[in-house]
Amino acid sequence: MRSKSAPSRVTQLDGLRGIAALVVVACHVVSTLPGIGTAVNDDRSADLTTAEAWAVFSPLHVLWNGTPAVHVFFVLSGFVLVLPFTRPGAARSWAQYYAKRFFRLYLPAWASLAVAVALIVLIPRSASPLQSSWADMFVIEPSVGQVLKDGLLLLSASTINTPLWSLKWEVAFSLLLPVYVLIALRWRRFWPVKIGIALLLAVIGAVQDVEWLSYLPIFAIGAVLGAERERIGELTRSVPRFVWSFVAAAGIFLANAEWISPEQPVPGVEAVVTVGAVLIVLLFISWDPAKRLGDTAAAQWLGRVSFSLYLVHLPIILAAVTLLRSVSLPLALAVSVAASLVAAELFYRYVEQPSHRLSTAAGRAVGRRTSAAPRLAPAESPVAPASRPVRAMAGATSGQR
């Protein structure tokens, strides 16, 4: 994953993925607080203190706004999975790719589902006035049918381990990757048009409340950005530094568009959030301060365990809150964050890494069996040689995620 022989790894995007995963954790921690959680749970008229109102209805919300963080995951997944096909002479077996992708997505997801069920059995969730109505939504007694349904990753996830909802779209994107590769690598001169069309489709999906039309175009935007990263780098290299400050402000504002006012957001606002997420990704590709942030040791560690952290944190938060809320809810949340970070490292070492190794072995086995089958056509060469090696992330909400 971090070998120097992988010349297409963009390390600062690893860091961005880690930061986004931490934002999702913060989202679930803050939403557990009674006042804020009530507002998050669709009651924007809830009586909030001044501090709570600032936390919810100001740009500060972007620090714990999980929606744009997941949109960032989707953009990064499109970026990452298309990168290997942009190398000159790249040739892949689709059967080999699907075998590898299955193990890298499903095994960690299944393990996280097992962790969630085990925690519910050991510490049964229950509603309480000491926590928010948002937290009460996750009270559940898992059935075998629910566990099996959630394990498919193709249907809406239950509240056993709700973060699995996004893997439904990761799986859909992974299955449709040949289409995304075709879109990203054809008609290269029209890449802005392709991004514009994808955004238009996302707007239509958001306005019409059609989930697949809202989310799948986000991966297409990431795929085009990955295919055209060299061209985009050339275009942005001469952009004055002060302009990037405005881009950063615009990205944060748009990503937080759903929460700029206590009024109900207008239909289609999620497409605006997508624009904000894309701008944030562009910052980490092109703006030196954002690159340095993404390359810090803390961000890189978070990036390494981001998929694991994303998968295991919510069951841990809910278990800690159930166990300790009568003592102190802030203490329960602090313990849950620390436990989630430790669990993410352990999950990465003993579940995610072995899944990576198994996926590689499965890919090689399938590759040997299909060695005589037709291969993919070589991808087009990048527009221009990179001025220095860049290294591409692995995974999505696996994506590494």
C-alpha cells in the first residue's frame, strides 16, 4: 500500500480521507448530545443554547458535518480506482479486479457488522432522556434477517451499523467501474463538460430525491479528476495563492450549505454539498497548505485506518454512551472517541490488512485462471508527464474505504 514502487499514490489524499473519517466520527459524537441531536434529527426549531446554535447553524458545522465527508469519500473512490487505468500500457482483467474488490469491501464490512452485533448483545442499546432523539433511533434488537440483509451491501442498511449505507454505493460504483473508466478515458479534451454533466445529473437526482442519481455521478467526477490530474495540475499551477483562499472558503461554505440557516434547506441542496466536496478535493490536489495538512503524520495515520475507523466507530460510540451516560455523557463520548481510535488500529491490523492480502491472493488466483482470456485495452497515456512522482490512495468509504 505504501511501497515506493507505487508511483501513482497521492499521499495528501490519503490524509484527506483520514480527516473526512474523523469528521464522520465527530458528527456522530456531537449528534448524541440532546440539544444538537434534536436539531440534527430534523427538528430545526429545537430550543438550542447560543453555543449549540453556533455549532449547528454556522460554518463551524463543517467540522462535524458527515454528509460532505461522505461525498469526499465518493470523489476519492472515483479518483483512486481510475488511476491504474491511466498508466501507459495498463492492462487489467476485469475478473481479477472484481475478485480483489469483493474481498477488500465485503470482509471488513462483515467483520464490522459482527462487532456491532456483539456490542449490542453485550450492551443492549436503549432510549434515554440523557441522550438525543437521534441516538434513540439506533435502538435495535438485531435479527438474523437484518444481519443478512445488511451483509449484502446492496440494500439500505439498518441501524445495526448504519455507516454501511454508503458501501451500497461503493459496491454499485465498483460493479460499474468499466463504464466509469470508459467515461474518464474517452473524449479527454471535454473533461470539463463531463464534470458539468455529472454535476447536472447530481442536481437532478437531489431535486427529485433519487438516491442513485444523486450519488453515482459523484464517483464519475472523481474518476474524471483522476484521469485528468496532470492537466488539472498544469492549469492550477499558475493560480495565485490568494485565489486558493477563496476556493477554500467557498468549498467549506458550499459543503455546509444544508446548515447555513435554521430554515429547512431547499430541495437539491445535496448537489451543492457535492460541489463543496469537489472543491475540497481540488484543494488537497493543488494547494500547498492543504497538501501539507494531508501529509502530516496524524492525517496519514488517520488515512491508513480511515476505512476501519469508519466501519467500527458508531457501534462503539453507542455502546459507550449506553454504558456511561448515567455517569456523564461527556465522559462517555470522550471514552468512545478514544476507544474508536484504538479499535480502528486493531481492526486495520487484524481485519483490513488480512483482507487486503487475501484480495491480492484472490486476484492472482483469478488472474492465473483467466490468463488466456482477453485483456482490457491499454489506457490512453496521461496528458503530460508528472513533474514529480505522485502516489495514489487505496480504497473508498473503503474506497479505501
